[in-house]
Amino acid sequence: MNAKRVLGMISLAFIGGMLALFTYAKFFDHPKVVFSSDQPQVRLTQLPSTSNYAPSAVDLTYAAERTIHAVVHVKVISTQRESSGNSMYDFFFGFRDAKPEPVAGFGSGVIISNDGYIVTNNHVIDGADEISVTLNDKRTYKAKLIGRDPDTDIAIIKIDEKDLSFIPYGSSNDLKIGEWVLAVGNPYNLTSTVTAGIVSAKARNLSILNGGNRGRSGDGTNYSIESFIQTDAAVNPGNSGGALVNTRGELVGINTAIASPTGSYIGNSFAIPATIVKKVAGDLIEFGKVQRALLGVSITDINSEVAKKNGLDKIEGVLINGLSEGGAAQAAGIKENDIILSINEVNVNSTSELQEQISRYRPNDKVEVVISRENKKKQISVTLRNMEGNTKIVNKEEVTTALGAQFAEVSPTELSKLRIRSGVKVIDPGKGKLREEGILKGFIITSINNKAVRSTDEVKRILSGTHGVVNIEGIYPNGVVASYAFSM
């Protein structure tokens, strides 16, 4: 084959290739499609020019700089007794060979005022004999326990210092799903750690406080409040009590828990919303105990089945399936099977959301409740009441007299030391039934007739209104548990 013929064949092939490329580009060009080896095909399309969507870079440095100096490292020392190692000996004689051993625990806290008030989790300081706080600049202080609330897992401690950096409260109500947040704390004792994520969900109920929200009622069954903010910001052991802040550096939550089979972060973390934190912290600082307002209802979430059973034309709100006798809702004219739609213009579509909104108020506060009754909306003004069914504020120093004995509230420090959730102290057994049965001064009553007691008024009401056998259980300040029974 001569050279001229070969050259002609190459030229012909080149011209054919160019024609094929031109034809494909003109008639077969399509939008790009991105594939992933473990994901379905995804087509990327450009947003229309009329869209209001305006993506922008999120700068988290301002929030980090504004908050990192107001998050502290909390160290607690508690006493733990260990068994003698001989189970048979321990069974018959108790832990007679047990020796108290100091145990250290760690967590985080958030400075909420320039004069040294710090909010943390109750489970961080529970049972602590000593509490110390280390600031971001490495100054260390002894801290005093001001008050604690197991029902929300919030505690307030204080250090003697002034002009401290603190984090102002933001609005957790205004948080939006997908909004960026920072978690600031001390995971695994790594101080001053900042992680970022987005708000994944709101009003999560994990049933982790006080055995879960059994009953979800206002009748005294259980007062725990869970309405967690869920995020994907990395939170690990040691972050408890730390800050969840928005991009403006405002406190929107207190990091509390993670969902993990291993005990380490695997993608979900949970924070107490600032609406609850602000109210509980304010009460503990001002009164030493939480002024819990109750609507006086038993409630349940609404789903398709509940809606069909009750003849509802829409799945929204929270169903009332019971009323507390003499409670705030009953007094205002709310009825069983009413649907609560909003509290003070804030929509509630779950039991957690309703609990969160009511937890913002104190007894004697008035709230506007919108209900649906027989598929018709109605607004009702409700004056909230306390656990005793009245509207007064309860002072921790209040002394109550019943059966000739005098009772007072137990200090947060003593509750924590004795590892009890609530109780009422006998400050003077008097000359009546309690003294006759051998109850001594200082005894802390934890339950009467198997019902936990939480206030002096509750002890007075039970003891004054009971006829028949009275069973009292409690603990002395030295840790000795005792029970008494007598007839009225």
C-alpha cells in the first residue's frame, strides 16, 4: 500500500470523527447527573432565578469567640462505698467493711450572670460533696450549690467572683430545623471544645428523667419535663451542662444527653431548651426551688387513630384525656376530650411542646389557651396553679405545722448528698404522734402512704386528711433509712 493511499484513509477518519462529535454536541447534550456508589442517582438542577433562596457561607467564629470564655469545667467529688467483697457477709451484716472512697466526676457549666451564677445539669452535681469550677483562663474556684431540679435536670451553682463573661439567653422557640448551632463544653476533660451542627428536631421526649414521663399529667404523678432540642453537633461525656448556642452567640440550650449504644457520640445529641432553662434557673436563684405551674390535665398526642376515634377533622394539638380535680383547667371550664391547640399564641402539637410552654410560667400566671371542642375553636383564660392546687409561690424557708410537729423544706445540698429527689424535714417532732412513734428531729420524710412528698403543704394536707393507718418512710441526715407506721 503506497503512502498516498494511507494518508487519504487517515484524513477520511479524522473528518468522520469531527462530524460525529459535532452531531453529539448539537443533538444529544443533556444536564449533568451526579452518581454515588451507595446512593441513588441525583440530578443537579439550577434553582429558578425567581427563587428567594440565597445560599451564604455560615461564619461560626463570632459565636465561638463570644461564648467559649463563659463555659466552665465542673469537677465534683462524691463519696462512694464499696462492698467488702464477701456477698454472704454483706447480706447478713451489711457493708460493715466498706470504706468511703472519694470519686471524681466531671462536666460542664455555663455562666449566666457576671456575678458568678452557673447553670449545669443536675446529674453532673448529683450526690456531690464538693464542687469546683475552672474557668477558661484556668482560674479555679470552690462552688456552692444554690438549687437543683431533677424534673428538668437543671442545677444552679455559684462562685464568688465578679465581672465574669456570661452568655445571654436566646429564644429556643425561634430555632428552626436546619439552623446552625454550636456545642461548647469539655468532652473527656478536653477543655474549651467547640463543635458545630444543625438543629435536627425539636420537642423530643426521650423518657430519661425520673423514669420517664409516666402519666404526663398535672395530678402529681410525675412532674418531669422533656422537650429536648436534637442536634447533630458532636457531644460526648463531659459535655453535660455545656452550652448550645446560635450563630449570634446566644444560649439556646443546655447540652444534656446523647443517643448512643456505646456511650459516645454517634450522630444525635440533645439539649434542654433555653425557655425551660431560663425559667428554672430564675426560680432556683430567687426562691431556692422551682415554682412549678400546672394546667391540671392528663394529655396524649394525637395521631390518625386518636383523631378517628374522637371524630376530629384534623390531626393537630394535644388531646385532654383527664382533668385534675380542682385544677386550673377544670376551674377555667376546660373539659375532657378538648383539644389544646396553643398556649399564649404558641402552637402545641405534642405533649412535649405543651409541657415546655407551661413550664415557662409560675403559679398565678394567666395564659390564653386555644382549644378545639367538637371541631370548633374557643379561647379560654386559665390561671395556673401549683402542685398544691392553689396559686401561691412556695418559699423554701416556709415552716408548716401538722400533728403538733413542724416541717421545713430540705436544702438542695442535703438532697444531693443523700441522693434523694425530694423530701420534707422534721425540724421539731412536737409532742404528738410523730414523737410517740419515735421520729426524731432532722428526719427527712420522703413518702407518706407510698406517695412521694415534695413540699411542706403536701405533708400537712396528707397528715391532716388521712384517717386510718399512716406509713411514713424517710432518711436521717447520717444516711440511716427508717420507716414508721401508726393509726390516726
